[in-house]
Amino acid sequence: MQRCDRILLLNLPGKEQITRRYMCSYVSPESLLPPVELISMAAVAREWKGAHVLLVDSMAERLDEAAVRSRITAFAPDIIVSLSGFECYEEDMDTLRGLKSAFPNTLFLLFGHYATHFPKETLIHSATDYILLGEPELIFSDLLDAFKGQHDLKDVQGIVYRSGTEVLVQGTGTRIPDPNALPMPAYDLLPKGRRYYEPLMAEPFGMIQTARGCPYQCNYCVKSFGTKLTTLTPQRIVDEMKEWKRLFNVKSIRFIDDTFTITRARVIELCQLMIAEKLNLEWACLSRTDNLDAELLQWMRRSGCKRIYFGMESGSQRMLDIYRKQVNVDEARAALLLCREAGIETAAFFMSGHPEETEEDFELTVNFARSAKLNFASFNPLTLYPGTAIFREMNGKVNFSIYPYSNDWKDSSIYDDFTRRKKRFYRKFYMRPSFLLSSARLFLSSPASIAQMGIGLMRYLWWDSKFVISGLKGARDA
């Protein structure tokens, strides 16, 4: 029997502000998304098991490790649950090991993409007691039942743990067939105030994951738990939007699905329901250009859609085919222009760094971004992550180590080419007259955000400092 009456969900501290999700993590100095996966776990513990739960979001509350230790001491949890990041993986492991040393009698549970793909290494380097593989909520529920003596620990599938000197891997983790069966995430545990935000979205700001998984076969992408798509119903989504409004009086919502518009009928039904319920919220989502049409966009706009993000990646058909995007570049441009006609902002992620990419491919990408009349664009390096098809195909070209963490191209000239291209991309995209004119209009409604982004861009273009449009980063930037 293991006590599990008090459970703390911990978004780990770090040297920089980081947004962590199962599919990615990234430094986010100008945006911060709520840890919805952690509060989903909290809801399982509270609603299904009757546990007393607490969320400590070190990023939103700006807590260092010492402050986190004080919060742990005050709450005295039986169990601490955390999510590990990507580029911050080594730092996360060191932090967890330090916390476990300080609280040896507390059980530590961890989940995440790297924890799933490297469970034994993660268990050892973090000193964590249990790794939950893949989609964690039902595994977590079964594990808590085992702790209470309701069934044997050896019957719990999807966990990794120590038994003496041996590390046991039980099962591989399975997908949750119906996310509607899960309790609503414990949004009330999130810290009060305007802690979460995204560039040029109304505040207070909230976030909902309405679907998990993505059936598309892009070879570079880490997916939310896999290729099988599972979705919340429109009514469940509206109920969660109402909860955000009730608790935080939010003015905007980000739907954080891998591909929000993948099921056209569901999106239209949701839009109609949002209109009928008079939610009056602006919202944003991530889509593919081949998911859209004029009627769908009209319903999205009428229900409050302000912005759609696209993982466009390249304006070169050759590169899109290499990435297995299954997108036609001319049709993609037409879809982006259709969004503009509907009155919806467009923001696209582009990337560079594939060894086969040429200067001609890059110029096609620049020309595409300009001709599609995007409102915003982000230019990021291609990074090969374990678990993706491109990593398996090209892992001989990278130096990868899980701990100490490194994930670098062996050919350093790839970074030199990317750095040069990035500056050219931003100069050609953001310095065009039409964008400067639109920015002047935006400045009237959001002067602080536009000024901050403008200053960052100018410094980058002329003084060679870092420039990041956080909130406009894809899974590759984790």
C-alpha cells in the first residue's frame, strides 16, 4: 500500500521560460501556454480517486528550484507528477534528481515524449520512481489503484519502474479511445491573474486541447501521442470554454490540437454552437491548407476565429514532398489567400536545414511567404527528433545523446546556412511595405506587443542578436 491522498502536479522550473507539451517544448519569452496535460492528470486524481491535488506551475509563477522546494514542503505530497521537455531534457533530469534527493519519501512520476522513447535512461537520470508511457491518464488511474491495493502493480500496463536492481518495462502504453470519458481538466488549479498569453491575442487568455493525435505522415513531426485521431465533442468543447470564462473571464482561446480543422463537420458544428451560446470569444488554431474551404472559413470567422497557424515548412514543392506534407504549393497559397478574404489572420511556420535543400528552394519559400500575404511568419531550424521518420532515415547525420543531451547536425555548415537564410527571410518578409503598413494599423490596437516585436526584429536584423516570435514556433523547435 502506498499513500496517494495528496498529489502535486509540477511544471518544472528552468533557467528560461519554457512552454512544455508532450509533443514539444520551447523557450517562450513572449508567450506562455498553460500546462493542460498536467491539469488533465490532476482531474483524474481528484475526480476519479478523491485525491487532494495541487498544481505548481513554476513557469507561470516564476519559481526557481528553491521556491519549488518550499511549496513541496508546505503541501507535503505523497506523489509528484511532472512532464519532461525536449531541449531542456537534461536540465529537467537534473532538477528532478535534486528534488528526489530532497524528498526521498515522495513518489515521483514522469511522462513525456522522451520519457516514453527513453524510459530506462530517464528513470535512471531523473531518479524518478515511475515513468508513464505515452498517453498517461488511464495509466495514471490504474497505477493509483495499484498503490491503493486494488490490484497488483505487475498488472499495470504502460509503466516503467525499478524492482530491486532491475528496471521493469510493463507494456507500451495504449491510446485512450474516447477523451470525452476523461474528466474536464482541472482549470481551477491554474494560478490566477493573466499568467498565460500569446502575441496579439486578447487577454485573459486560455487554451483547450480538443483532439489528440494526427493521421498525417509528415516525416519530421512529433505528434500528440500518435497517429490515431481522437476528439472531444462540440458540446464538451463549449463546456470547457464556459469554464475558462467562469474561472478567468478569458477573452481568447487557443485550440492547441495538432490539426484543429481535420474533421470539417465537427468544426462547423462547434462554430454554430459557439454562435448560439453567444460566447463572444476570439480564438486561434493550427490547421493545414488542404483542410479549408470558403464555407468552413466563414463559419470560423463568424464564431470568433482571429488567427490560423499553419505548419507550411517550405514554399518549394520539392521540399514539401521530401517532408511528406502531401500539400500542393499552389493550392496552399490559394487557401491562405482565402483566409485573408474571410478576414482571418494567417501565421505560418517555415523551416530550413535539410541537407538536400538548395538556395532555389529557399528563395521559393521566401517568395511563397510574401505572395501568400501572410500576417506573420516564423523561420526555424529543422531538428531531427527520435520517434519521427526523418530521424530514423537520417540519424547518421546527427550527433544525438539523450544524457547529457545533445542533438546536433554533424555537418556544421548546415547551421551556417540556416543562420544566413533566417536573416534574409525575416528581412524580405517583414521589411516589405505592405507588412509595415499593416503593423502600423496593429500598433493602434496593441502598441506594447507590436513595439516589443518590432524592437526585437530591428535588433536581430542590424545588431545580430536573437529574434524569436514566440507563439509562432512549431514542434521542431522543442
